[in-house]
Amino acid sequence: MSVIRELQADILICGAGIAGIATAYELAVVHGLRDVVVVDPRPPLSLTSDKSSECYRTWWPAGPDGAMIGLMRRSYERLSTWAAASDNRFAMNQRGYLYLTHDPAQVARWQQDATESTQYGAGSLRIHTARGDAYRPAPPQGIDPSLDGADLLWGDALHRHFSYLDRALAAGLHVRQAGWLSAQQLGMWLWEQARASGVRLLRGQLVAIEQRGGAVRAAQIALEGGAVPQRIATPRLVIAAGPMAAELAATAGLSLPIYNELHAKVAISDAQGIVPRHAPLLISDEAVHLPWSDEERALLREEPALRGLLERFPAGAHLRPDGGASSQTVLMLWPYHAERVDPPRFPPDFSAVEPEIILRGLATLLPTLLRYTERLPKPVIDGGYYSRTAENRPLIGPLSVDGLYIVGALSGYGIMAAPAAAELFALQLQGLPLPSYAAAFAPQRYAEPSYAARMAAWGDGQL
Ligand SMILES: Cc1cc2nc3c(=O)[nH]c(=O)nc-3n(C[C@H](O)[C@H](O)[C@H](O)COP(=O)(O)OP(=O)(O)OC[C@H]3O[C@@H](n4cnc5c(N)ncnc54)[C@H](O)[C@@H]3O)c2cc1C
């Protein structure tokens, strides 16, 4: 007699992050599938999906096929429809991303990227050279689907509309189909509907995937406090395990091309009101030297362990206000040293110097932030892993074991990609017509001999 108790599921989803929850919603609510079970030892959305900066954008590098633009535009369509249907329960705004540079030469690169992206539906580029009168500011709350593409603001046009920025900035690229939302509220809104449509949650950790004849047959789940694993017979298992996806696939004998990169998010209280509460996401789009006083520079030069702080740092420091009108919180991020950590460690370790480095990097956009370096407001650091592929495209679809699938490798864009990723997966599962970007995200793409060589030439577009 078996000591293992047995359950059944038609579809078992491993992971209750945004990927697993959006997938459960799609299968049960949109497609009416029954007998869907989600398994996770943690509370829903509590590992990576509540650590994000919760931003979205449809403006992505085109790559060879515009696939990321297609995916994100579909997500935006769905998110804006859901926002309208839910009385904007997840507080989606469309303030945009404002990329900034001191270097006029950067503008030619933005224009080149825009020429490629607009071919794939990213919207047009409007150029404002003087006062920028034709530029439409974004509404601080809610969305405006008529705003798309991007506005390139040169010199005075930039400073007229964004007077709080460093006067030496040469130009800004305001990407319009972009902004942020509450990922927790979005996830809970999807989850409540999935539960109401019959999706069950099992609290436990998937520890083994059983196969017979090259096909999934069952999964074993270690239940909290349970000495004996729970066996669930299932013909279809979806890996939505975020940073643990590769480990889990390995238990089925598969090697996935995924690695984990540690990314920190720093929150400080902007008690001096340096970042306007209505600001868009502000991004430094140029390599920078951190601003130090002459005295600080001399001290750093003398200390070998700290000399690196005088080197050039990469582009990508970004910040946005967080919370309602009465909040003072500002979120700051800068993956200036994205470190690979495999297997991922929990809780992750963050360097204590990170907040000051990020703050100084952002002071190249808002010099008054340097006031906070005298007495740094107590920062809250959290974050997690970008679980990603080398070319920074997700893995969505069937794996080489029959009945085994993945919705994963969602890197630093999983919140914004989840609506379209889950939809794509549900279409694949049921053999329905697929959108044009499906093949670009299918795990089988690596079987094509020239794929690795071709992808090495693409920019990954990651923040
Ligand atoms: C600092 C930071 C900033 C970010 N900013 C943004 C942003 O602005 N916009 C954006 O779109 N994205 C952003 N992201 C990325 C986004 O947060 C992730 O892509 C997304 O949360 C991944 O969701 P997931 O469901 O794949 O993984 P997770 O949220 O990690 O969920 C995976 C779940 O699987 C479960 N699990 C793992 N192994 C097992 C097992 N064996 N059995 C059962 N359950 C298991 C885990 O417990 C977990 O609950 C950011 C990420 C970070 C770290």
C-alpha cells in the first residue's frame, strides 16, 4: 500500500507569483478550463512579484523582429482594459519614462532606435526643439491611451516642462505608453477572479516531477509540516517558479538557459520634496562619474578599495515617486553591477553602500539630491532576482518533456509582461492561433543552430 496520498489536477501550475497567477486567471477565467491547481509554499506574490518597481513600457528595442514590442503592446492593451473594468483597482498611471542625457550625441541613438521601433508599432517620435508647446504633459493619475510613441525634448523644451532637472541636461526622450501600477493589487484582482472560477491553491513545495514514456505523469509536493509528500497526478505542469525555474526543470532532467541576477531597490523618504510627486520615471541614459567634492575625491583616491568609485558607472540609474499625494517615498534603482547568483539565495544580501551610490548617480539628473548625502535618510533596501536568458527574452511554451511547460525568465519586466505572456501560453496550450511574437519566446528557439550567434547582436533593453 502506498504511503503517499493522491490528488489530481488537469493543469498544475508551480508558483503563485505574477506569472503563475496570470496563467491561472487566463486558463480558468478567460478560457473556462477547470481543475487548475496552483502550488506554492509561500503566500501569493511574495517572492519577486512584490519587490518590483511596478513599471511598464511598450517602448523596447526592436531586435530582429519587434517581438518584445508586440508582447508589451498586447500587455498594455489588456492592462488598460482591465483598469477600465475594475475602476482602476491597481492604480495604473501613464506618466511615461523620461530618458535623460547631457550628451547631445545620445539623441542620434534615440532617433535611430525610434526609427526601428516605430516599424513594429511602438508609435511615432515627435521632436520638440524650442519651447515644446506641442508637447502634451502626462496626466498624473489614470491612463490616456491616445498618448503613445515618444516625445524628444531638446534643451529649452525639456527644461520648460521639467524645471526641476539639472539645467545641463541636453535632452530627454519621454516615452508615453509607460508608467506604473500596483503589482500587488493587479495580482490580487486576477487571483480573486481565478479563485472564484475554481482555481485551487495548495501550500507546499514541488519537489519531484514524475514522468512515464517522456511525458509528465505526476508531481510530488512537500507539504508544510507534512512528513510524506503529497502526490498529484497531472498530465500538464506549468513551471512558473521565477528564480527557481531552472532548478525545478533540472529535476525533470532539463537544462534551461536561465540565470539569476540580483537587483536592489532602494526606498528613501524625500522629506525636502526634491522629486515632484507628479514626476514620470526618470532615467539616466548615459554612463556617468559619480559627483564627489574635491576633498572626497582625494580621500577615495588614497583608498585602493574605494578607488573604483571614481570610475565611470554605466547608464540606467532611475527613480520615481511612490504612493499617493501625502507620501514622501521615492524608489531608486540602478543595476550598475548586476551580479549573478546561482542558485539564488534568500533573503538576498545587498551592499550597505548601494543607497549612497544610487543616490549620487541620480544626483546627475537632480543635483539637489546631493543634500541627502550629508545625512542619508534611512533607506529601505529590498529587491530580488531577474531570472533571465542571455538575450533577455522570456521562455513561454512547451518544453521537451510532453506536458511540461514554462512561463518564466521574465527578468526585470515580469509585471508588465505577465498579461500577454499568460495569454500566449493559454493559446499554445489549446492549439489556438498564435500572435506573431510566439516563436520568439518559445523554448524551442535554441534548437535553431544560428540562434545564439544572431541574438548576440541584439541590445537587451533591460533597465
Ligand atoms: C528590484 C526589481 C525591480 C523590478 N522592477 C520591475 C518593473 O518595474 N516592472 C516589471 O514589469 N517587472 C519588474 N521586475 C521583475 C518582476 O518583479 C519579475 O519579473 C516577476 O515578479 C517574476 O514573477 P514570477 O511569477 O516569474 O516569479 P516570482 O514572483 O518569484 O514567483 C515565483 C513563485 O514560485 C514559487 N516557487 C518556486 N519554486 C517552487 C517549487 N519548487 N514549488 C512551488 N512553488 C515554487 C515561489 O515560492 C514564488 O512564489 C523587477 C524585479 C526586481 C527584482
